[in-house]
Amino acid sequence: MICPRCKKEVPGAAMFCIPCALAASYRGMLEQQLNWIDQVADGAITLVSRRNAQGFHVLMAGENKQAYCGMVLTSGRDVRTTYQALNLGTCKECREAIDALIERSRPKVA
Ligand SMILES: [Zn+2]
Ligand SMILES: [Zn+2]
């Protein structure tokens, strides 16, 4: 079967394209985060920063392994933090994803 989305051959007997399914669920999760992003921005929600070899990835609010950058981390050393107190070693993509959500939630007034 050829994936209708990315046009790549789906290997074996798989009924769907796993990379596309994961990307779609990640995008859906990111949209869900808009419900909480104001509280994240205010520091009302405590975030979990999970460390791997590249640095600290910020787990999405309410998630236990999905990071804002799209990475899935099933284990690692966890640090509880607020958005304001994010570690300097925080993954750049995680931070950008959070900032982009905050910007969508709170459009800058000109
Ligand atoms: Zn695909
Ligand atoms: Zn990350």
C-alpha cells in the first residue's frame, strides 16, 4: 500500500503509515495543549522536564511521555519546573513549540 499522505510505500502488512499516524497524533496533541497553554504561560501548571542525552525536553501538560518538540521519552531524569523557570539546557524545539502556542493563544496587541 502507498500512504496517501506522504506517498511512501507502507512496509509489510501495516494498514497505516506509522510515521504519518504519529505525526498526526502529535499535531492533535499540540492542538489540545491550547486548552492549557495560558496556565502554562502563567506558571499555574507545573511542567515536567525530562532529560535525555540532548538535554531537557518539556513534556506536554497532562502527558507522561510526549514532549512539546514531538519527541517521545519513556524514561529519563525528571525535573519539575514552570515555564518561567525552564532550564537553560531545555530543548530549543520544545521551547519554540511552547512559545508558538502561547503566541497563538495570546496574539500580541499592536
Ligand atoms: Zn505516510
Ligand atoms: Zn524537545
